[in-house]
Amino acid sequence: MRIGDRERRRAERRLRASYLRGELSADTFEGRIAAALGAQRADELSPLADDLPGPLDRLRLSIGRHARHTGPALVAPRLDAGDRLVLGRSRSCDVRFVESSVSRCHAELLRVGAGWLLVDRASTNGTWVNGVRVTRSRVADGDEIRLGTARVVLRA
């Protein structure tokens, strides 16, 4: 069955929203948008977003954000907006992990306004916030951050 512009726009909106929430990397987003634009049949569009979290998954994440996690604490220092902390295994990182699953320069915490933004730096084993893999995500006090298999709880 041929697809119309309506179906194609719906797929593009879903991909764009997932990219903006940090659920897709820029390269993955670009590749999937190109595939959506080139799709000829409806069955070519559905696989482009099948692996993305749906509304129920995001609701679980939203509810789970308010739960307090326990574990080693990562106490965020008082920094000005725009300042950053590099997290990783390298001695040059601001916060050093001695876990082999953590990349040398795994992620960074950016100070944005009164909060923090966690950005994955193309790590091998991924960056997770409250159990959801992210490429970038706002984080707050009590959020569990996982770099590879190393887990910490942000205390801001």
C-alpha cells in the first residue's frame, strides 16, 4: 500500500520528537528521516520508530524520576551556567571512574541554568538515566546515572 504525505509527516514528527528528547543520536535521526522520505509503502515506515519509547514508556520514566535511588552519590559542585564536568576513566576527567565498562571520556555534565544536562560523548557502553539509555538528558537531584555498568546517584 502506497503511503501519503500524512503518514510520512506523522513518522517524521515522531522521529523529530524522539531526537529532541535525546532518544536518537544525530546520525541515527538523519538516517531514519532519509529512510522516511524515501519510503514508498507504509510497511517501510513502521520499523523506523519501533524501537523508540512510546507514551507509556515516557510516563513510566516521568513517574520513576521522582523515586529516590540509593547508591554511591555523585555530588554536583556549585558551578556557573555553561560550566561542565567530564566523566570517564581517564585521569584527565573531572570525575574519574575505575570501571572497565566506562569509556575514557564517557559523558559530560553541563550546567544549564539551575539544572544539569547529561551528554553522552559517543561512549562504547552507553549512558543511562533512570534505566533509559540517552544521548542527552536533563538530570536532577536523585536521578540514577549509569555509565556502562557504573551507577551513581546525582545529588545536586
